Amino acid sequence: MTEHEIQNDIRAALSPYAVIFRCNVGRGYTQDGRYFSTGLPQGFSDLFGVRLSDGRAIFIEVKKPGGRAAPHQLKFIEAMKKNGAVSGICYSAEEAIKLVLEE
């Protein structure tokens, strides 16, 4: 299963508990050669949103089994936790539900 497929599974599984958005980031060049970047901070999580029960922010870094977060992703997750957000790494929809409901 790809990270994209896991992201979609997580978004569907969390719909009773949260409003979740997928963060599309990237950079490249326009047809006329101008460079562009989406502008989000380095390490910003793949999914973000709000928990319905209390309005807490949620940040989920999605990895496929065996995948590991980069140092800048771990730093972002820790910064979000320190500021009161539900934040973590999830490898499946089941892990995401557990994260959102237990934090």
C-alpha cells in the first residue's frame, strides 16, 4: 500500500472524529521557467485538521510500513505537541484513530 492510499484510508476512518485535510506540498517550475514552492514549513505533516470533540489541532505524518520520518518531520511533530496539538506518525488508519482518540 502506498502512502497516498494510507492517507486516504486515514482521512475516511477519521471522518467521525475530525475534519482532516491532505497537505499537498511540492516545488517545481512553471512552463515559462519560473521556480515555485507551496510555501509550507519544512516537515509539515501530510495530514492536518481539527478534532471534533474539543477543537484541538491534529497533525499526522503518514508513513508506509517500514518508512521512517526525517529529522525535520520529527522536529515539527514535537513542536506541535508542545503547543497542545495531537501529533504523531501513523502507518495505518487504525493507528490514526488511536492517536486522535487517546491524546
